[in-house]
Amino acid sequence: MTDTSTISSIFFEAFQRYSEKTALMPDEGFPGMTYGELFDRACRIASFLAENGVEPGKGIRVVLSMSRSPAFVVSFMACLLFGYAAVLLDPDYPEDRKNDILSQSAPRFVLTEANDCLAGACSPAQLRIAPKGETDAVIVYTSGSTGNPKGIIHSQQAAVLPCCA
């Protein structure tokens, strides 16, 4: 029976089962990507983070400050699969808002499209998929009614729909 207790375990199974299928469609200047390629690149980002002192599987906060692009999807998958808490930060936000979010979230690392995070090599044996347990998966900031950023934390388990668990 498949482990469906965390979003990372569900994605890991999908990457294994559908490795040759298209995960990201081709677009202007982007050739597309299979699930296997997406998994490999997510491994490389997680390896890069680990090499820079960001331990996987602990819910340690990593800011993703990039446009919604293939690099964002790969980085987000790396966070979900390997147990980092992805803090979503739109690079087009005003500087004050970005500074508030960075201050509140206290990330260990900030990934941008300028990071050379695909330089590392990795295999699934080197990094373990996020373990079972209540770890943060993503932190989304909203201004709510106050106009000030407020982080909403979603755990690995909360991201799994009840029908899947």
C-alpha cells in the first residue's frame, strides 16, 4: 500500500510511476520537462541547499523569490519532497513588503533564479524524501485586513486531501 500521509510521499510516488510522462509543458524557450527530469532537478536543488548548510527534512525555511516559472516549480518541488518549508516571495512585491516577509520568516536560504542551484549532483540514495511527521511544507504570506504581511503555515499533512490519506 502506498504511503499517502504527506505531500512529499505522494509526489515521490508520482515521480517514480510517471517518470517518462510530461510534467511541464513546452513554452517559449523552454523545451518542457518529464517527471523524471523534474525529480532529478529537484534533487540537485536539495543537494545544493544541503551543501550550503540547509538540512533536509526539518522544515527549515527556504525563500523562493522567483517568478512563476519552471525554475519556481522545480524549486518548490525540491522543498516539498525534501522537507524544506517553502516561503513564497514574489520578486515584484514592494521592497518594504519583501523585507517584512524576510524578517518574519527568518529563512536559512533564499533561492532566486540567479542562484546556480543546478550545479550539484544528487541521487535519491543521497537525500531522503521528507520523513513522516508534522513538518511545515509552505508558508504563504497574505496582507489580510491589516495590510501587513502575515504568514500562513501549511504542513506536509495538511496539504494532503482527506480523500487521498
